[in-house]
Amino acid sequence: MSEIIPKMGKTDIEALSKRIEALEARVGRTGGQKVVPYLVDYSNDLGNGLAGNDRIGPLLKRLDELETYLDPLYGETESSSLGVKMSLAESQFGMVKENQRMLERLEQLKPVLESNNINKMTELQPKMAELNKIQFEQREQGERMSAETLELVQKYNDIIASLSQAFLQADSIVSKAEEELNTKKM
């Protein structure tokens, strides 16, 4: 640290010491202990642990490369060639055209939205309530009529079924009587 002091100005050292004190105040609130010695020890332990491990050395050398690949903008900066940009623009042409068409349609409809007709909705609200009531009553009446119609159709079907059965019985009786007459004549 004695090598750093001649290079740094007095205000830089004061600013650094104030930042360290603020950090110590936040971290070491309970014991009032200094944080810098622990950070130095941690840094030394970390350096010793990394230096003793042969597998970590190559990884540290490629750390910049890894950070480049992990950067969220990495793919975008690599795809900045003109061909890639043209391909992206071409692939999204249909969607852009559709958005343009919808925007033009919105611009056409904008005067309708800004007209006084929408402002008249509060005036028309009682009339709409009355129309809703009439529609509800008519729907209920229609449902009642449908139920009554179904009931009448069922009664009609029952009458036709009983008449059909009566006609079948009458036909069988008449057929038997005709057979008896034909057998007596012979």
C-alpha cells in the first residue's frame, strides 16, 4: 500500500478511506470490528487456493473469454453483419407489414373514437337499460313459449301414438273378421 500512496493524491486516499469506513459501518455494525483485515486475509486465502490448483489456472486465463460469451449482448454484436441484418429484416417483413396495416386502420378509426357519439353514452344509458330489460323479458317469454311448444308436441306425439295403436288393433280385428268370413264361404 505504500507504493500506491505516492501515486494517489490526498483527496483520493481520503475518499478511499471514507468508502472503507462506510463499508465497515454497514458490515461490522455489531462488533465494531474492522473489515479490511478480514478482506485481506480472504484475498490471500483465495489467491493461495487458486495458485495451488493446476486446473483453475487455465480457467482463469480464459475468464475474459467466458465473460464475453456470458454477455447478454454477445449474440447481437456477433450478428451485426449486413447479411444477418438483412435476413432478420426480411424474415420479419410480413409482421411489419401487418403492423403497418393495423396502424393505418387505427388511424382511420381514430375520428370515430374522438367523436361526440361516445360522449353521448351517458345520455343513452337509461335507454340502454330499458332495452336490456325488454330483451331480458322477451328472452324469458321465448323460453316459456319453447317449453310450452315442447309440451304440446309431446302431447301430440302421445295422441298420434295412441291413435296408431288403436288403428292397428282395429285393423287386426277387421282382418280376423274377414278371414273368418272367407273361411265360412268356402
